[in-house]
Amino acid sequence: MNPDDLIEVMVASAEVFSKHRVKYSVVGGMAASYWSEPRFTKNLDFLLAIPQLQLPAVLESLLERGFQFDTMSVIREWTQEHMTVLSYRGFPVDWLRTAEDSCLTSPFFRWDRLD
């Protein structure tokens, strides 16, 4: 995947998260690249706070944007294991569930803070 594709994955995710008022941060290799030297990454990692009742609507919007996943598997993994992996054009998108919203105000990279 080239850098433009990676930006497309991030924008598509951010638009869905914004639409559903999901609190999120980009973590992992992309966040590290933002704050330091750019580095190659093979996935995109999000730290998320999605209320369980809101999850089906968020997943539906992601499917409409071209993400690939089995909805029931994602719901099961998210609620039981607090993490799951989606795919966007073959690119893994990892979701990690935060236990509290305060984690999302730390200095991780967030799209809603970009001008």
C-alpha cells in the first residue's frame, strides 16, 4: 500500500468516526511517524471509545465506505476481547478499545486536532 492509500484509509475512518461522534486516537506506527521520523507501517491502529449500542451503525457506515469484515465477528471480538481487525482494500485496520475516555485526550495523533 502506498502513502496515498494509507491517507485514504485514515480519512475514511475519521469521517465515519466523526459522523457517529466516536472518540478516537491514531496510535502505533502512524502516530509515531507523525511525532518523529516517518516509518513504514503495515497496519493502522486506532484507540476507540464506541458505545456498544452505537457499534452496529458505525460498522454499517464502514461497510458503505468499502471496509471489509464480518459484522458478527467484529461485534463479538469488540465486546469480548476489546479489540478487532477490519480491512480496507487489503490493509489491516486494528481497533483497540479504551476503558475510559480520558485516554483519548492524551497527546496521541488525532484527526480532529489537525488544521
